[in-house]
Amino acid sequence: MNDSFHARWGESNEIMKKKGTWKTLRHLEGPMAARSPMENHGEVVILSSNNYLGLSNHPDVVAASKTALDRYGAGTASVRFICGTFTIHRELEEELARFSRTEAAISYVSCWTANTGAIPLLAGEGDIIVSDELNHASIIDGIRLSKAGRKIYSHSDMASLEEKLKQAAAERAPGGSILVITDGVFSMEGDLARLPGIVELARRYDAAVMVDDSHGTGVTGPHGRGTIEHYGLEGEIDVVTSTLGKALGGAAGGYVASSRAVIDALIQSSRPQIFSNALPASVAAGALEAVHLLERDPAILARLRENIRLLRNGLKKMGFNPLEGESAIIPIIVGKTAFAIDMSARLLEKGVFVTGFGFPVVPEGTARIRVQASAALSAANIDKALEAFAEVGREAGLIN
Ligand SMILES: Cc1ncc(COP(=O)(O)O)c(C=O)c1O
């Protein structure tokens, strides 16, 4: 053991603890649901999961996963192109392509892997990536892995996007592409990307558009097909990435949906496809069932929409001022990181599990409590949560 190496990390951890920015892992003792038992805290109402449709513990999703576990076993024990591709992968991918209204789709073990595996391949040397400044960390890391040039535009600012596109058009290599990348729903703000404006500008400057709709899939759009459906832009976006780890069952997994040509290129050359194991069959089957459930039971999406409304209106009525948006993410800006973490701890004492986010996840001074709605929540769960918010908000001096 190299003592000084470990001591260095111990010291840096102590600094975070002193600053009040240390994150404590909370252990759930039951499934992700509206309420779950938390070690040392008893039953808590969960307002901080991405279990938007409440399918993480849905009996049909669990049953589909169990059936696949029995049929295919625990894991693939291989990467896709050697011998790790099972028929359930094809079934899932065909369904995801249909759901996304694209020619084809390919799964990854997470959306993180999808973004970091697809971006460096789809934009390389001589190409230019144009990215929203608030894009998710997995997009940022995907861009870091790419040899393409990069331009960052101000968040959802179409004038800034146009300026960067003009520069990209002048700077790209002959025959090089421009790829605009944006979140569909921004995970810390809860706002939707301005896709109609983005698509229009991309057309004008001969750019392709890639949308990561991890927080939109299963949430936005008339049928829950996401932000692209919300804007009526299905078939107009060049590359869609999303997660299976949020609304669609919440286990794990991600995917890219695009033209057959793009998906074939990813199968051939995207590094995680070639050098990392495929999604476990049980997870693929659970996600497939989640897509089917979303389509056959519209009441699930209607419940989510109603719960978003109840939470947002309830918080506003008591004097909080959440950021506006149409997604299931309702952020309340509280200022300092330590304040957000302390507020989240106080809410937990009152039986409500909601996370405070601060630096470096969001810029210093804009720390926030991020409330996330779920179709799983009952009206009683929401009432209990709002009562806790009223008490803690008053104690913290945020509301009267
Ligand atoms: C916009 C966005 N993209 C990608 C991811 C990563 O998803 P996964 O958990 O499937 O890796 C997240 C997760 O927080 C996200 O919010």
C-alpha cells in the first residue's frame, strides 16, 4: 500500500465534510416505489428517484425480468459481437426503434455508455460538435472522448447556437459534419430543449441533431414518447439517445435510436459495443415490458401528469418558487450547497426523501432541492410530502 496516496484522498474527503458538501449514501431496504423502508429512517416517501412511471417495482416488469432470468440465465458473459447477443436484445431494440419512430436502435448497458460510446464515433476528426452548456455529464464526457472540434452554446439560447453554428460551418474540414447535441429535458433545470428552433437552425447550417431524452422518455409527449413527440418532431432528429434506467423500468440500460446506417456503424465500431458486455437479458426483458405497459395502459402516464401538477401547484401555493417547466423535474433553488444538503436532511427527518444538489453538479450559488414526480405516488403520499416541505421551508426561512 502507498500510504501517502491514500492519505491524500482522506484529506480531500475531510475538506468536503468541513465545507458541508459531503454526500451521504442512504440505503433502501425495499424496492424503489412511492414509499420504501430506509435504513435507520423507517418508511420514507420518495421524491428523488427517476421512477417516473412507477414501473421499477411493477409486477409485470418484475415478472418479465424473472422469466428472462430463467430462460437466458444471469448474464451474457460476452460482448455483443463475440457471443453476447441474445434474441431478447433484438426484440428490445426493434421495440425501441418502433417507440422512437426511427429505423433502428441499439442497446447499451447505460445511457452513460450510449453517449460516451456513440458521440466519439459519430463526430470525429474534422467534424464539429455544438453542445448546450447545461448538457448532461455523459454528453460532456462523450465530447471529451471525441476528436471533433467543439463549441458550447449558452443554455437554450438560439442566438448563441446560431453564432456557434456559423463558426462551425466556417471551420469544419471539407466533408466534415456538424453535430448539435442537446438534452431533451435538462436534468437539473427540468426545462425542455427548444427543439423546433434547434432543428431549424441545424437545417440552415447543414448540421445533424442528437437529443438525449433520458428525462423525457416516458414522461413528455402526448403518448410519453418523449420531448421529440412533444414537439411533433418524430422522424426529424438524426440521433436519439435515452435511458432504460428511469421511466422505462428503472433497472439499467440505455439506447441509441437512429437510421439503420448509424446503428450499423455503432454495432461495428462503437467501443463499448465491441469491448464491454451486453445488457443482461433480465434487464432487457424488464425494459421491454415497461415500453409495452406505457403503451397499453395510458392511465399510468395520466397519473404521472396529475402528480406533477399536484406537487408543482402545492409547492407554489405555500410560497416556494420552483423553476418553470413541463417535465417531472421540479427544482427549487435555495442558494448554497450546504443549505440544500441540510434542507434535504431535515426533510428526511420528516419522512420525505428528496435530494439537495450543489456544486459541482450545479454552479455554486444555485444549489437546489430537486423534486421528482412519479406515477407511483398516491394523493396521501403527496400531501405528506407537501406538509414536510411547509414545515422545513418555514424553519429554513424560505417561506412564511
Ligand atoms: C440526460 C441524462 N443522460 C444520461 C444519463 C445517464 O443515464 P444512465 O443512468 O442510463 O447511465 C442521465 C442520468 O442521470 C441523464 O440525466
